[in-house]
Amino acid sequence: MEIHVKVNDKPVTWNVSPGEKLLDVLRRDGYLSVKFGCGEGDCGACTVLVDGRAMRACLLLAGQVEGRAITTVEALGTPDAPHPLQTAFVECGAVQCGYCTPGMLLAAYALLRENPKPSEEDVREALDGNLCRCTGYKKIIEAVLLAAERMGRS
Amino acid sequence: MSPKRDFKVVGHSVPKVDGMALARGGALFCADLLPDGCLYARVLRSPHAHARIKSIDASEAEKMPGVHAVIHHGNLPRVMRTTAGQGAPEPSPYDFTTFDVKVRFVGDRVAAVAAESPELAEAAIAAIRVEYEQLEALFDPRRAKQPGVPVIHDEPDCKVVIPIPYEPGRNLASHVDMQVGDMEQAWGEADVVVDREYVTQYAQHTPIEPHVCLAEPLADGRLRITTSTQVTFHVRRIVAQALEWPVSRLHVVKPRIGGGFGAKQEVLIEDVAAFLALRSGRPVFFELDRSEEFLSRTRHPMIIRLKTGMKSDGSLTGVDMDVLSNTGAYGTHGLTVSCNCGSKVLPLYRWPRIKFQAESVYTNLPVGGAYRGYGATQAYFAMEVQMDEMACTIGMDPLDFRLKNHIRKGETSPVFKALGEGSEGVEQSIGSTGLAQCIKKGARAIGWKRKRGKPGKGPIKRGLGMCTLMQGSSIPEVDMGAASIKMNEDGSFNLLVGATDLGTGSDTVLGQVAAEVLGVGMDKIVVRSSDTDVTPFDVGAYASSTTYLSGEAVRKAALDVARQIKKVAADMLGVSHRDCELEGGAVVAGAGKSVSLAEIAMRSLYEKDQHQIAAHASHITHKSPPPFSAHFAEVEVDCETGLVKVRKYVAAVDCGTAINPRLAEGQTEGGVLNGISYALCEEYLFDEKGRMRNDSFRDYKIFSTRDLPELVTILVPTYEPTGPYGAKSVSEICINGPMPAISNAIFDAVGVRLRTAPFTPERVLAALDAKGAE
Ligand code: FES
Ligand code: FES
């Protein structure tokens, strides 16, 4: 069946079979920042934004996002002008292996859009479903708070 | 080397060289690199814990359109080997072949297919008919050596390739022992003898990227394997062994790795992808799903009996540690992990008499392997809980007890020589230790004197616990790392290292070492690591070796390049090379005389006496200098529910010079949280048939942001004379602390000792009940 969506502001048409997961379709279409970690909705590596809300691409069927706007990390900043979250992640040491990073960034991005001045508690809450085995999360939380502070200033 | 401290690049928290590319979601991981026409592999896994395969009928699967290869024991060569990604000859038994006629745990491999799509591969797997003869299974490691129990490796061709004890007929995968001094005397002299048993559980690394690889037949008849591995060069050697090929026909590449923690020090899936690629003539992609990842490799569960003696003034009289390690269905890393229980733990204190014995036994359960901490994690649980108990018995502050007894700079331990990697170890004395400082600084940060022994009123009690730790830095006289550096026109350098960055940041750390020597910024160092066609050899990322071992190889290569640069510069400036210094991207020779590296490179490449300024160096070590650490946990125990919460955790670490302090902190924080999660909730649950019941993140919980306590990392700098710029290791040590520190804190809070992990609410409640009943 045909699906019409916007990915990173670009209209695209996908030909998908009914059971296909959004995660697989996005990856097949070259949005490789969306990662497979469990395929069961438990790790957050596949987080994307659907109409601005952080969702698990492995739990959504492609058919469920007809007409929606999807955002992946590819759309967050440019090589010359990375998003403040990306800069903060790198500076704070929030990226170790980087496999959880795209999902973390999008979960954080969705948080900051709703709540530009989050407390540490808010950040913990927003990232709770995103697993990271490398960092111990501390530097990730620091990075989100730093980015929020910088974005608030500019 | 003199302990020069005014470093320009080393000791600074420069951002990771791959950090921004990763934060931009770059296509850098194995699964991002699939070529057109790629096939997907799936493996058929055993539903039985122990069975003989009577027959396999794959004819239906083979006939399915879109299925391009089916492999199983009937159509592949039988080549006994180990999956352990260790140096050759490996100290792990050769008890494994790609597909065997027997299956030895639920999830063991039976057959594999490659097909046009994952769904088709799944369907093909389902179409393979297997007839099993079920055998009695063995699940209890304590029973493994008893007569009459099932023999798990009864194949005649399993063997060891170095002279070490191996008795598969008794399910004994390894045995090691040592003794120094008379133990009767140890107990005779003691005023207090404590004799306890500690039990640790099955746990998994859970890298967020599972094991994944891609095998591609190349036009010239070679095979390229892109794989998420910690041991790129061992993959080449071991897959060549499986294929019965020369290594020259294999090209193994490591892309970015989504975490490994030891799970990927195993050559576990590459053989399957390689065989399928060769059979089909097509690229084959093989990625484990999450439930398969749980069945890949685990932390060896152990039963440790520990007997210790001391006099009433707290001086030690002797230690006897007896380790029973469950290696599961295969013996990979069995011996060396259990050796580490002794070699990384017993030297921490000045025991006048030492007895150590460790056996690993086969069972029909998932397979143990390398896991960050590597045996030291399990044994430190035993040792540090017992040290706490000993101190409490004589009314001594556990902190003072450690300060009194820990090994000092310049001292040695007989354990270093007695226990190696399946052979004798290497004698060494301690060249640097900041342990006393770690203890003092950590105690201050947690409020030790102020808060300890004050559980408070009400059902929620508070407690403080601590422990001390050491690890090693590389395997002395075994591990080798190498590096090459060449200079480019613009005064930049290619740094080629065999070392494997698995997310730890070693590309950055090694780049910093090169930049420091060459007097340039990180922007002038282009790092390429772990590509068997391109980079020199390295054993890979394990045994806490990369910074200490490979870092010194980089430093040596850079010094050689610096010497060559100075020679050209001296000629250009008309001075002696002895007066030349590299700094700020130039060679400076006293007042006003300088020439840029770019000018030097242009001259050497194009103008005069043309040559490539380049060097390579190898390094082996004769020591494995331990990093030291003191950990402190503050917990809350809810006496009504049994729930243990860590409020605050302090890790003070002496890793020598931290080449990149932020990365060293990150290693510590990640290790600590993994350790806390292991101590409190991570545990495999099995049904009576040996099947893992909780093989998903929903049922096997690992800590997430909400569970995170306040983490404090304190780096305590020392200078290790044998390491690059004074560095030792940092990656493994910190996972060892939480289990004992939390157990000790629980004791401080509620007066019960937890010696079986993890400390789930049920276990805590049971312990409280048992105490109440006393
Ligand atoms: S892959 Fe979607 S939540 Fe794990
Ligand atoms: S950085 Fe590796 S999983 Fe988060």
C-alpha cells in the first residue's frame, strides 16, 4: 500500500506491506540514524518524532503514520551548524558509543520544545525510556540541561 | 620517562574525534553499511538444553525461492576451535565448531539460512525439520563433577591447545590453583577466622547495538567482514581457521561499535555470515535480535567460598579463596576469567599466606564469556563484603582496615607471578598507587564519618558502605599493540592503530598521545583504527589494555616520526637536530628560528631528499600496573518492601594520568551504573527446562535515567612510570565496586549481610526475616 508522509519536512511516498514497521521503512529509505536496539519498544534506540512527539519507530506500523510529519536526527542541525543539543552532547561527553545518541537527542528535543527550562527531574523523566549502557546517563542529563540553558539565552 | 606534567593535549578533555559524526546520526555502524543485494541471515536455535541431532532435513528450506544458502553440521567442515577472541594459542578449550551434532543449551545453534529478506529467512528457518534425541540436562554447577551426571562435551575431538588441565569427561572446563605459605599456620595465628560463601548470578552486557556483522565476497576472491567487534585481528585469525583459509584472503573491518563490554571479545557470529556469503556468493548481513543477544555471552555466575584470618589488631594472617565458575555450554574464557578472581583481587591486600583454587564447569545453560571486570567483579563481591565483616567483627572502621592492609607502592604480591593466562604470570611491583588518597577523598565526598552507622528511625533505613578495588592494565608479555604514523603535506598525520574503539574513546585518547609528542592539535591527527588491510596489528579492546599498551606503541611511533621531522628541520634551519623542539605545529630551534610542519612535509615529499616521514612501533608490556579505586555507596532500605535504593555513589579512581579526564569519568560512570544495576536487579531467570524466561529489556531490567543515583567521580592522579604519559587503565575497574559497596551499605542500614546477588526486594526481605527469627 502507499503511504504519504513528511520526513524531515520533505514529502515522501512509501510503498509498504501492511505489517511493515516504521523503523524498517525509515532505515530502508536511508534514514539510518534511526537505530534498532530491541524491536520491542523497550530501549528507545529507534525514537523518532511523529508530529513533534517522541515515539518508538519499532512499535509503529508504517501504515499508522499516514499523513504525519516524522523527524529524525538527520534534520537536527547541519554539519556547519549543529543543533545546540548535538554540540552539548559532544562537549559534555554524552556520546560514548553513540548508538543510543540519536534516540536520546530526539527525546531531549521533544522535551525542550514542550518545556524549554526543564529541571533535572524533568530530563530524567523524559529520557527514562531511552537506554544507554555506556555513559551512566549523567553526562547525557548534563548535556540536555546545558543545551536548554544555551537555547534559552539565544 | 620523566613525569613532565605541563601537557598540551594529554590531560585535557578534548571532544571525542567521532563525537559529532555520531551525534549527527551518521551512517557509521555495521547495519548502516549494507550493500545492494544483501541477504539476511537467521539461525535456527535449539529448543532443548541437551540433545543429539539425529537428523536435519533442510530440503524444503533450500527449495524456497529467495533462499540462497542453508548451512548446518551436515554440509560444513568440522573445525574444532574456540569463540574466545584471545591471542593464539588461546587458553580456552577447543570445544566448539560452527555447527555440531549436539546442542548444549536452549538457544544453541542448529542451522542457518541466508535469504532475500528477514521474513523469508525466518520462514526458511521454520521449514527446517530437525529430529532430536533429548538427553538429560545438567543445570547445577555444584553437581557438574559428580559421577553419573550427563557429560556435556563427550565429543572425542574437544581439546586444549596449551598445557592446562582439561577434563571434559568430568565437565571440568578448567582448573587452576596456587598456594603460598602454610594455611594451618594462617588459621592458627588468627584471632578471627571468617569462612563464607558468596553467590553471583547470570547477567548480560546488553550493548544497545547487538552483535552484528556483514560478510561480502569480493571480486578478487577475498571476503570482507565488517563486524561489531572488540577484536578485529582475532576475528580474522579465527574465521580463517573456521573456513580453513589463509588470513590473507580475509579483510576484517571494524566500523563504529555500539558498545561491547566484553560481549564482543568473542568471534561469535562472523563464521556464520562468512559461510553463508561464500555459499550464496552474495553479501550476507547477520544481526542478533535482543533475545538472541541474551543468549550470546554472559557474565560467568560463580559460587565463591572465602576463608580469611586476622589478628585482633586487624593484621591479616591468610586467605583461602575457592571459586566454582559456571561456564555454561562452552568453555570460552572459562579459565582466564576464573584466574582473574585471584590475580586481580588477592594482591590488593598484604596476605602473608595465600591459597587459591578455581574451577570452571560445564552446564547446559547459556555460555559465560568476557564481561568488563572479567572475574574480578565476582571475586571482589566476596572479598570486599568479607573485609567489611572482618573489620566490623573487631570494631575497626572498614576504611581504616583497608588503609592498614592494602598493598603499597614498591611492594609486590606472589600472586602476580603465580597466576597468569593459563601459564605463570609475571612478577611485578607496584609502580604507582593513589589508593590511600582515593579512600580519603571518597570518604569525604560521601560524608563517611558523619553518616555511617545512623540508620534512622522509621521503616526506611539509611546506610553507608565502601570497598576498595584494583584491576590491571593489559596482559603482560602476552598482549601486543602496534601503531603507524605518516606525515602529510599540510603537516597533518595519519595515525593507524590496530586498537579497537568500541565507544570507549580510544581513537581520541590515542590521537591525543600522538598529538602531544608531535606538538600539534587534535585537528592535525587523522585516526584510523582496526582494519586488517590497513592498520597494524593489535590484540584488541580487552584486559584494560588500550590506553596503557597501545598508547605506548603510539608514543613510540610518534617519537620516531618526531626524530625524522627534526632531522629535516635541522637541515632546513641550519641547526643541530638536538636544538629542535616540536611545538605549535612547527619545529622551533631557539631564538626566532622556526619552520612549520607543513613546510617540512612539503620539503620531504617533493623538494629535497624526498622520503615519506613515517614510522611504526609495537609495544608489549612487562607489567600490568593496577589502577586502584575506592567506592562508597549510600543506600536506603525499605524494611517493609525490601526495596534498596542507592541515593549517592562516589567512585574515586587512580588511573594514573587520565589522558582525557572527561572520557575517564565517562568510563567510570558507565561502569558504576552497570555495576549498580547488576547488584540490584539484573539476573537471568530460567524455567525447569533451562530456557531463559526474561530475555527482553522488559523482563530483564537494566537501569535507566529514573533509577540513576547521584554519581560522583573523583579522579586521583598518579604517575605510572611505564605507561604513556603516566597512564594506567580505567575501563573495567569501576564495575567491580557496586555489588560489595551496596551489600556493605545494606548491612550498615539494617544489619544483614547479603552474600547472594542481586539484592532484590525478595532477597532483602528474606534476609530481614531470617535476622528477625534469630
Ligand atoms: S528498537 Fe525500538 S524501542 Fe528498542
Ligand atoms: S553511548 Fe553507548 S549506548 Fe549510549
